[in-house]
Amino acid sequence: MKFEYVDCPVCGPSRTRIWLKEKSGARYVRCLDCDTVYASPRFPREVRHSNGDTVWDYTPELLARESLRLPALKQEADYIQRHSPGGRLLDVGCSSGDLFRFFAPSSWERYGVELSATAAEYASRTYDARVVPGTLRSAQFPDGYFDLVTMLDMLYLVDDPRAEMDEVKRILSPKGIVAIEIAGQAYMFLRSRGAVALLMERRWCRLTPDTHLYWFTPAGLQRLLENSGLRPFAWYVASSPVRPNPVSHWVASAYYRVYSSLAGRSLSMLNWAPRYLCLAGAPGAQP
């Protein structure tokens, strides 16, 4: 198999060191300038995108699993609407479209982009939204079209985060907002090690065709946004999805409560948060 080599999405060509190497030949490297961990070499695009509709075949089991995220989505929608009360919304990587239920159609014109055609059709039908199958760049929305672009739990999976942010900047209205939710890099690495990984029931940091391509620090995410002309103006700790296992759910909930109180002290503290939400806009457009 021919692997893809890429540069740091924040710094471009830069010094790196190997963070994790797999037997397949794929590996994670850490940028020594911004601490972003990213896959290079990685599985080629046609391999990584080959199973989208298979993954999102809407069985009752999958929908039940998706519903575990509803409390977190409501929380994030509430945070976002403190700063943007209405307008035209685009949810990138909208999956089943569950975020739409927290943005009332009386205030919001709802759009989505989803790589899986079956997921796009399901979200359109269920939430009366205009969901385009494909990627953000293939959708070719007009300049300045959206008042709000949301990118929840998906930025690690895009082929080129810098190009994605440039496209977001292009389609945002002058006073528009982008809302990005990602997991804390240090938190996710902790979850992938030893006894913690067993308790939390998943080892995240492994390189497979459908795994995360990037792990950003808050400072790295801020630089990525600024490279595209967007300025972060608000950061929030977001809760993790509900967990069926009561022990792991209790641990995750306790951890979230601790970091909700600590994260406001410095940007670097967000690196240990389960998930955090960054709101950004054009410089001068937001407080």
C-alpha cells in the first residue's frame, strides 16, 4: 500500500519526532514547534473514505449509541447561542443531524454536510434540514453565506485542516462564528494508556484506516484558526457523551466537573479537558 506523507497542518514543514509507529507502516509524529500530533505517513484517502456508508448504516443500535451524545450537544448549543441567537447554520460532519434539534427552525435555517450519503439523507429527512453528501469543499457554498458553522468532534478526521479552515472563513458572513469541538489532546492520550484505557473501554490512539489523523493542543488549534484569519474569542469545557457503563460514566462525570472549574485558569488546562468548545470569528467581529 502506498501511504500519504503530510506536513504539520499548523506549521507546515517543521521539525518532528515519532510519537507512535504501527506495524502497518503508518505512524503519528509530533510537531516540535506547536505540539500537534498527526498521522504521517497515513493510509491513503481512498482507503480512509471507503467505508463511510457502511459505518453510518442506521440500525437501531447505532441510533441508540448516537443518542448518548444528546446532553452534550444541548450543552454546546446553549453555549453557542449565547453569542449567535439565529441565522443560517451549517453543521459540518453532521452525522445523524442530532445537533439540529437544539437550533429551532423559527430562528435558524439549517444546513449540513456529511461524508456518508445515507447519513445525509437521514439527517435531511429527520430534521427538515438541507444536508449535502460529501465534504465541505465539495459542497461549494457561496461566499459569506453562513452566520454559524459548527464542527463538532470531526476536525481530527479531515484531509487538510488548514484548507478546511480557509473554506470556513470564506463561507462565513462578516460577523459569523465558527464553533469547533475537539477532545483535549493530553486527556485522550491518558485514556489510551494502561489501566485507564481498560476502565474507559477504548484505546483511541491507534492508527487504522478510519482513525483520527490529528490531535491538536488548544494553542495549536488557536494558531490553526489564526492562520486562516479567524480569532478565538471564547472557550468552554464540554461534557463527554453519556456512558452505558456506570463506573466509567461516574469517572468521566467527575473528571468533567473538576476540569470545568480548572480550565478557565489558562488555555493550556483545556488540553486535559475531556472535550472543549472553541468559538472564533473574524478579528473585530466578536467581543
